Amino acid sequence: MPKRGMKPIRRQQLIDAAIASIHEHGFSSATVARIARKAGVSTGIVHHYFTDKTDLLASTMRSLLDLLRREAVMRMRIAHTPIERIYAIIHASYGDQQFSEEVFSAWLALYGNARDSDKLQRILRIYHRRLHSNLLHNLVPLIGRERAQDVALGIGALIDGLWLRYALTGRPENAETPRALTRAYADAMIAGK
Amino acid sequence: MPKRGMKPIRRQQLIDAAIASIHEHGFSSATVARIARKAGVSTGIVHHYFTDKTDLLASTMRSLLDLLRREAVMRMRIAHTPIERIYAIIHASYGDQQFSEEVFSAWLALYGNARDSDKLQRILRIYHRRLHSNLLHNLVPLIGRERAQDVALGIGALIDGLWLRYALTGRPENAETPRALTRAYADAMIAGK
Amino acid sequence: MPKRGMKPIRRQQLIDAAIASIHEHGFSSATVARIARKAGVSTGIVHHYFTDKTDLLASTMRSLLDLLRREAVMRMRIAHTPIERIYAIIHASYGDQQFSEEVFSAWLALYGNARDSDKLQRILRIYHRRLHSNLLHNLVPLIGRERAQDVALGIGALIDGLWLRYALTGRPENAETPRALTRAYADAMIAGK
Amino acid sequence: MPKRGMKPIRRQQLIDAAIASIHEHGFSSATVARIARKAGVSTGIVHHYFTDKTDLLASTMRSLLDLLRREAVMRMRIAHTPIERIYAIIHASYGDQQFSEEVFSAWLALYGNARDSDKLQRILRIYHRRLHSNLLHNLVPLIGRERAQDVALGIGALIDGLWLRYALTGRPENAETPRALTRAYADAMIAGK
DNA sequence: AATGAATGAGCCTTCATTCAT
DNA sequence: TATGAATGAAGGCTCATTCAT
């Protein structure tokens, strides 16, 4: 019996399964068949909802980024000053939803394979640009355009670097450490002049 | 008597070709055949000098790390104070040999696929541990054991994070920017208390 | 809904193709590709229905043995005395289905390559044990346990030996000669004391 | 320094290594490299002394048969009556040199792969013909040409069949059992009329 | 005579993708 | 909408064979 409106449900199922698969056995072992099985559907169905495996992967990446963006937007909305908004961005990056091994390792795997597909690379560029411009926008009033460039780069890099370590080693175990570390960096750089 | 002593030469050739291949088309497109062709040898020879594709990849990773380690050791040797040695580590990380797109993207790809192989993961762990303990050792006399832990983590993360951006975007274009950024972070954290 | 119930059909197709391939060009030339082509399917499908090439080969061997076992069981069922049952076993071994060049040479090839795989070896052991115990069981009432051991061994060996010649030379051309020969041996050994 | 007269020595070394390799890991694992290593020589040398791998294998088979033939000839020379000569043939087949697991499993493997090469098949045919004609020649004066045909076939088959069991199961453990069994068969068939 | 480096064909296997049902 | 059977193109790896030394 044909069901209507399955599209968003199935897509999310498959994206979740993709994340889980990548986390479990690594990127190159995340085959369509394996993802489908984990989602509890047949192989064929994947190409019903995604044009490609690449498409599924790109959608997965986008989904990961959306999660992050929504959390950042939400946190920034309740912030009132530039520094609060910078904190909001930092906190969002280590938000509860983000701070899971599954999400991290999928993220990292996608990172490491971005060169394989222009689609993936473009998505990552968007993420970088957005993070950078958000930080920049709030840093400029505090330290001027010139220094803001460097500090925005630094904060972004620190976030990614701390992620990387977590994805690889599972440490530190709670989100507060990287948050504090990143905040401290921002504070120091802003106070620096 | 056959050609003697080809082993180290061929191995290095193949490692170089592996780095180039990974950089050029991404990790998953770096097939044995492609690597061999780039090295100007036949497919078969790869398994003459490496037990496995994994072995070749792990050796490549190790080679990358050795390059880094040698540079760090060299720079640390001519440093005399803890802070100088910390700078030495930072500078080594963005050393001339390191600061090439090829090396960076190979590094990143290996990062992103570490989960696929225990070998790769182990090698990365060694790198992390070494970087961390080197930093820690020199930070302790300056800021005490407790804070040193966090700062070592932060410096390491910042290094990796800046790399990541470079590997992905090719920016910033020269090594001085990330060096200065990382030094500034170290300075601020050390001065911070 | 896809084509259902293809599994047993395809499996038998492939087993038949395996037998034919082994017969035609020998064991080591019976590649997966060749077997698949002979079955009129693609290479990929082989691994859809068998885990392995070894699995296909083992299944082929098992299929051969099953044919034999079914014929033996059938013939033994209509036999009433020990000697009749012994004849039944002998006749089954040279049964119409068994007595084909194809089956023989596949059998022989598997024999000669049993050392390569534990699976194959185990299957052959089962065949030997079954043949031996069937003969033994019916010989004991006739000649006592002690002599029965030797005679069972002898009958089994004679059966295999005659097969071997047939598989290799294609002679004798009809099944009656080996049957008569084996029966005569059994008669003589039973009458012998 | 070039050594003279190495040919027969090296050839025998390699043949012995081939037998051992086949026995150890099965026919299909007996690669040229493996055989060479076991013989303690380099890969390349094999093609210096044999045109082919097939040639090496055929020579190995021939060597096995020669061993058998020499033993048979020797034993027949000291026999004086037809029945003694028949015994001589039987005993030679289970001679001390023959009755080794190594030799047996090499023999069997070659058997099982004879279809792969005409050379091998021809050698086996020669063996069969020789065994058959030797038996036949000595059976005719005892039971007439007609019955002799069948009995020669039976004795030959029994010999091969008993071998087969030994090669596969390692039992029976000593040569006397198959000898006695085969002799008993010959006796019974000769006495039979 | 001897080595082992080097080649390239071929094998098994995996996998994204298509398609009949 | 959904299935899973089926395909065929790679991919990693092995191996007999050749060849420079």
C-alpha cells in the first residue's frame, strides 16, 4: 500500500543511518547497502529518495551543519551584546546535540573525504564562511576589522581543532572544557588590545 | 646480481606518489593502481615493498609525522628556554616542509579515514600524545601543571584547526599567519596568570 | 515486488555450472567469472547467493554427495538382507546419475584440492565415514566385526579406485563392469570365511 | 662463481620442494615463489632449470612415478612366478618410499589437477597403462585373458582407492593393511576360477 | 649460475546503480 | 512506494614469468 508523505521521514531515516554507519565502521565502509540495512529499508529505496550516494552524503553533511546552525541561531537570538553573541557561537559549537561521538566522527569523515566531491567541499566552504562571518561581524565592534580577521580565524580553528581531538580520542569527556578553553581564547584576544 | 638497495628508494617513491594521489583526487580515489602509475611503476611492485595498501598508507602517515618530528626536534635543540621551545614546536608545525597543500590534504585525508584502520589510528594517537607531552613539559614550569594541561590542549587544537582550514581552503597563503596566531595564543595563555 | 524464490534456482544453476566448468577445463581454471558465464549470469550474482567461491565449491561438493546419498538411501530401502543392502550401496555408487564424466571429474578435482580448504576436507570425511559405516553395519552380521572392518575398507577403496580410473580415462564405458567387479569382490570376501 | 653440473641437483631440490609444498598447503598454494623458497633458492632460478611451472609439476609427477617404477622393477626381478610378480607389484605400490604422507598428497593433488594440463594427464595415463599391463601379463597365465582384464582393473583400482583413503585420512597407519587387503583380493580373484 | 626487482594479466570480491515486479 | 535480484565496473592482491645485473 503506497504511503504518502514518506519522503522527509525516509530521508531522515537514511541520513541518521548514514551517520551511524560512518561512525561505526568508518567512511569507506559506509556502503549504500549497509546504510539501508541500518535504516531498516531495502537497498533500492536509497535511490528513490536520493539521486546518488554522493547526494545522500551531501545531505548528511548538510543535516549536520543545519543542526549546528539552528542551535547557533537560537543562542544568538537571546544574546544582546557582541561578546554574548560570540559566546553563543562558541557554545553552539559544543552544544548538546553536537557533542556526540557519532556526530563528530561523521563530521570528521566527511571532512577527510571532502576532496572526493565538489558537493561536499562546497558545503564545508559554506560552513567555514558562515562561522567566520558570524564571528567577524561581532568581533569588529570590539577590536576593529583588522584584528578581527585573525581572531575570527583563530576561534574557528580552535573550535575545529578541539572537535578533531574529541572525534579521535573521545576526550575531553564533557563539553565544558572546550567551551571554557575557547571562551578564554576569545577573552584573551579581545582583551589583548 | 640484481639491482640492490632499491627498497628505500622505491618505498619513498611510492609514499610520495601516495601523498600526491591523495591530494589530487581524494583519499578514496587513491587506488593502488593510480599511486603506482604516479610513481611510474607497475601495480605489482607496490605489494613487493608494502604488505598491503593499508601498510603503504600507514607508512605514508608515518613519513609525514617523521618529517614533522625531525623538524620539531631540530628546532627544539637550538632553543634554550621553555617558551622558546614552545615556539619551536609551533614553528615546526608550520615549517616549510609541512606547509604544503599536498602534505596537508594527505594529512587530513588520513585523519578522516583513521577509523577504518587500527594502524592509522594508532599512529595518530602517537602524534597527539607526543605533541601534547612536548607542550606540557615546557608549559609546566611556566604556569603549573594544572593550567598546563588545558593550554597544551588548546595549543595543539589550534595548530590542528589552522591546518584544517589550510588543507581545505588553501588559506592563509603563508605560514606566518598561523604561526603568529598560535604564538599569540600561547603568549596570552601564559601571561593570563 | 522482486522476483521471489530465485535463491534455490540460482544456486542450483551455479552449482551445475561449477561442475561443468571443473569438468571442462579443470579445477584451477574454474574461475568465478567462468562459472558465472556458463550459468548465464553476471559475476556479481555469485556472491549474492554464495558467501565465497569456497562456499560455492563446498556446496557443489555437498550437492554431489547428496545425489549419491539419496540414491543409496532409496536403494537400501527396497533391500531386505544385509547382502542386498551391500549391493544397494555398491549399485548406488555407480548409479545412473553418478555415472557421468562431469560428475566424476568434478568429484576428483574436489578430492585433489581438499587440502586447500577445511570445508572441503570435512565434507569428504563425512562421505567416507558414511560409506564406511553403512558397509560395516551390513557386513558385521555376515563376517563378524573384525573382518568387516577390513572388507568395508576394501569395498570403499575399490569403489573410489574404479571411479578414479573412470574420471581419468573415461573407461570402462558402462556402469555394469565396476558394479560387477565390486560385487564380485564383496562376494569373495564374504565367502572367504 | 659458476658451478658446473648443478642441473640434476637443483632439479631434484626443486622437485622435492614442490612435493613438500603441495603437501603442506595444497596444490593451488604451491606457487613458484613458495617452492623456490622451500628449496632455498631464488624465484628466478626455477625457470632456469624448468621451462615452466607446468614443467616442474610434470617433472615432479614423473619423479614420483619413477620412484614407484624402480621399486616395482626391483621387486619383480627377484620374483619367479606370475603370482610372485603380482605380489611384487602390489608390494611396490605400498613400498616404504611410497608410503609417506608427503608423497601421497602430492600424488593426489596432481591427480586432481591432471585435467589442467595435457602433460600431466599423459603421465598419469602412462602410469595406468603400465600398471595394468604389468598385472595383465602376469594374470593371463593364471586365469586367462578375459578374466585377467577385469582382475587387473580391480587390483589397480583397489591400490589407488586405498591410497586415496590414506592420502586423505592418514589411515591405515602402516603399509601392511593395504598390502594384505590387496593380496587377499588378488588371491580370491585368482582362486575364483 | 644466480638473484630478486619488475611486470602485467587475471582472480576474487565489493559496490553503486538499475530494473522487473 | 518498495523490494531485492541483477549487473558490470573497479579495486586489491597474487603470481608466473622476464630481465638487468
